[in-house]
Amino acid sequence: MSRARVSLPPLGRGLAVLAAAAAVIGPATVSAQAAAPASGSKAVTFQGHRFEVPAGWDVVDLGADPTACVRFDRHAVYLGTPATQQNCPSRLVGRTEALLVEPDTSGEAARGGTTVSEADREIVGGAQGIRVTATYAEDQSLVRKILTGAGISASAPKSRARASAAPAAQPEASASASVSASVSATAAASSATLTNYTGKGFDACAAPDSETMNAWKTHSPYNAVGIYIGGRNRACAQKNLTASWVQQQASAGWRFMPIYVGAQASQITSPAAEGRSAADDAVNQAAALGLGPGALLYYDMEAYNKTYSGNVLAFLSAWTEQLHARGYNSAVYSSSSSGIADLAAHAGSHTMPDVVFSANWNGVADTNDPALPGWAWANRQRVHQYSGNVTETWGGKQIQIDRDYMDVALNGTHKPTNAGVYRSDEAKFYVADRSGGLYGWAGFGVPGDKPLTGDWNGDGQDTFGVYRPEDQTFHLSNDNGTVAVSAMYGNPGDIPLIGDWDGNGTDTIGVYHPADQTFYLSNDNRVAAYAVKMGVEGDTPMTGDWNGDGKDTIGVYRGSDQTFYLTDSQTSAPVDHQIKFGNPGDTPIKGDWNGDGTDKIGVYRASESDFFGAAKDSDTVIYSVRFGVPGDTPLTGQW
């Protein structure tokens, strides 16, 4: 609860709010050496290079067994070039100390030097004729010692440079950016389309080769594929996963579930920082594959003990917030009984993902899940892994997969609504973060003004405005400091309203005339486009996008019986939603509490400065924070 007036920089529009079965090891090939290896180790040679590794490590000759799965979840040395179609189990998670030593006739790896990716727990280097990928869990020093002993530099870690067909996405566009808004919007829409789909899909540990993908596209019931794009626990080598592969499969009609396998529950130590870091790495990995802003990225959080719930929820909140800040949509994959149940139970206290991907192997290809109430992620925001570790053959091509059913149709990115207050005597707005802490403040208007929040310029972020009753004038700001729009509208005694009446992404003004219970709504901040009567004397007017169609409509709150009456129409007032919620004396509020694109009802309880947000068409509380002090005017918005 924010009681003290914390000194923070004024809130600006640029301020961003901040989840198997064993494979067969191929034949070992250990070459004898003139120099004896150290005790407890053995020497392995490849193309004249000698690696001294622990004696217990397996050695896999990919020349003798080219379809062997290069898996980094077990101690092994893989020698040779992985096949384009590896024989991998579907459910592998985790990384440990291992080596992949490949021929490199171009010499590119040796010239490029050694690079280290802490996010991926991976070191890549080279020497004459070879390229080496070394992975690790906690013992980086071991693999560095192995590389150094083989004459491969492993000294100064630096950020891993990745070849990409598209630049890594940035948190904010630079001032000199020449890409037009329309082009950027088109790119985002294209990426969103590539991760939207309704129907059957599958995921495999390693991305299949194009020949297999073509056969499955023609003969199988699947049209979406899960691809493992990165993370410290991504177990399988990705021989095929490149930007050109993604482009080729997209052209063939495939849709994607890009999955990031980062830190697991027991490995999380600094939830917020690690969640943000994972999101940044996932964005860069996705962008390198040609999946830009607007795409949906999945965090793979495997099943965990409930003692880790707090850390997991904080981590996933930060993951979602950072993805949203960089223009991507967020999804979380987890077990129905752990991660998915935790998300559903804490929807009101943490930032929620846009999509949930539930692992519940009941064999039913739908998106129902016992851990998910009907209101949760109900607007085509679910994926269900309904079967796992199965081997299927289509068009003569065999893969071990997990079976999934998708129902995902996101249109852009959605931020959840958070609380705020207006302190009239100071003419200052104070806004909260997701947990009810002070996120920022700004002074705007003069004492006695009525506070407003809305997206006045269509940039996806709410900013401040005020209505001055003495002259019936709206003053709206795009930067929380200067007036961008001033419009005189309505009559004395009218109540100011804000909404996107025509669905163009920009909020405009309106008024409610209490004397005859009529709403007058303007699309251009000048003249009324709609005049609709609803309610009875004494009702409080409401506006919101009650059905998620992108257009705000009207409603009323009747304090005498604590009931909301809402309509989805702009030309008449049938009651499409009737919900009883709150206590006598509460102030009605509205917001998209879980970020699913649909506004829901809520109340503000002034005695304790409490905000309560309900699930869609329900009296179930899914958002609850305490913010401000008694006497403040409540407000809500997507900061």
C-alpha cells in the first residue's frame, strides 16, 4: 500500500512496465594417446585435436550413428556432424557438461574466437578444422579446462553474437529510425499471425528437417509445430533451426509455438531480474529467427513443488512484463497441477501471460483443463498438451513428439490494467505497479479537475487527462505533462466519459447527462456520434469493452443493489451483462485485470483504499491491491 509520497521521476509515456525417456548412445570412439590422461579422465581425439574429459563421459561417433540425438542433458562427447533428422526423445529438459565437436573446413569457427552465452549455458569456439560447442550446468570451469587443454581459447567471456536474418528487437525505437509505423504494424501483425492457430500441433526436442516437415504437412493432422528457441535448459542441439528454416515452414503453412527453456523452479534465485533477463534473451533469439514483435513466446516451466510457487510466480510476472515492454506476447507452459494451477489461483496479484499452455495428458484434443476456471484465458488463449512421448510416422517420416491442441488468436499485445489515484488538492496522479507499489506520478491539471485516463494517440499506453466542470472542457495529455487536446463538450452537470467508441485504437470523449440518463459519445472530440439512453436516475455511468471486440460500449452501476448492467451495443441498451459485485458505498471501476483484451467490472473501497477487480461476468475477485489514501479519487489504466 502506498501511503508515503515517494519521490520518483514524473511518469512519462516511455516508462515501461515492467517454464523422458533415455536415448541410445552410439558407439564410442576413444583414440589412444602417447601422453597418458590424468587419473579419472580419458583422452578423445578428433581430426588431430585432443580433448581430455572425465572417464565416465560417453563418446558418440556421429559418423557411425548419424541419427543419434545430440542431447546436452547428459555427460557426453559427440564427434562429427549431427544429422538433419536426429532420433530424439520428445521430453528432454536440462543441460549439463557436454561437448559437440564438428568438422569445420571453412575455418570460420577458429577465426571467430570463443563466445560465451550465460543465458544458454554454452561456450562456442574453434580451432583448425573443428568447431566446438560446450554446454554446462554449474561447472563452467570444467568445460573451460577441457577446451583450453585442447588448444581452444576459453578466456574472456563475451556476449554471444548470433547470425540472424532479422535484427534483435529493441525495447524502444531510436529517434532516427526510418521504419514507418505502418510497416512496423504490418511486421507485428505478420509475426502474430505465425503464432496464432486453432487445431492440432506437435512439439519435438529438435526441429525436424524440411523434408520431414513437408511430409507431415501433407499427410499428418498437424499444422503447428513447437520449436525450442533457447534457454539454459534446452536439451537438444538444433541443427535445422535457422531463420531460413522458419521462413520456409511458414511459407508452407506451418504455424509456430516458440518455446524458451530457461531456469526451472529450483534454479531461480532472483525472480524479477532473472525473469526479465530470460525475456530479453528469448526476444533476441526469436528475432534472430525472423519472429518479430507481435509474436507469442512460450516459457517452459516444468512441474515443480509448491514450495517454489512464490519465486515462480514472481519470475513469470517479470517474464511477461518484459515481453510486453518489448512488443511481444507472453505464454507459459507448465503442468496443470503446478504452474497452471498457480497462475489461475493468483491471477489478481501477478501479471498474467496472454496464453497458457497446459500439460495434462488426458488424451483429449481440446483446451479444457481442471485447473482453469471457465473465465480464465477464455478468449482463445489456451494450448493443451494432451499426450506425450509418442512416436508417429507420416509420409514415411518418423518423429517422437508430444501432441498439442492450440486455440490461440491474439490481436496485438495487451497490458493488464493497474490501479491509480488522483489527489485533487495537489492536482497529481499517482499510479501503481501490479503489486500495488508506487510505479510513478505526474502533476497535471488544477485542483478541482476530474481525472481521466486513456490512450489519446493510439500508441497502446494510457496517459492522463482532466475534465474541468466549470467550463465543460477536456484537457488530454500524451506525455503526462503537456496538453495535446483541449475540447469543450457537454453541458453543466454532465459526467465525463472516455472510450474507443469506433474501435480505431484511440480513446475519445463523451458525457453522461444524469437528468435523462443519456450517453453522448464522440469519435472526433467535437460532435456526438452516438446518443443512447440507459439506466435510471441515480445510476453511475460506465464504459468499457465488455465483449473484447475492440469497441467500448456503455453500462451503469446501481449502487442501491450493487449491480452492474452493461450492454455490448452502441445504438441501443439491451442488458448483455448483469453482475452483482461489491458492497454498499463502493465506487464502481473497470479494467482489463488479466490482460486478455476484455474489460471487467470492479470496485474501489475508499475506507481502506482497496481496489477489487472481478473476472469476466463474475463476482470472483482476480485483482486486488491497496493503493493511495482515503480521500483520493480512484482511477485505472494500462501504464
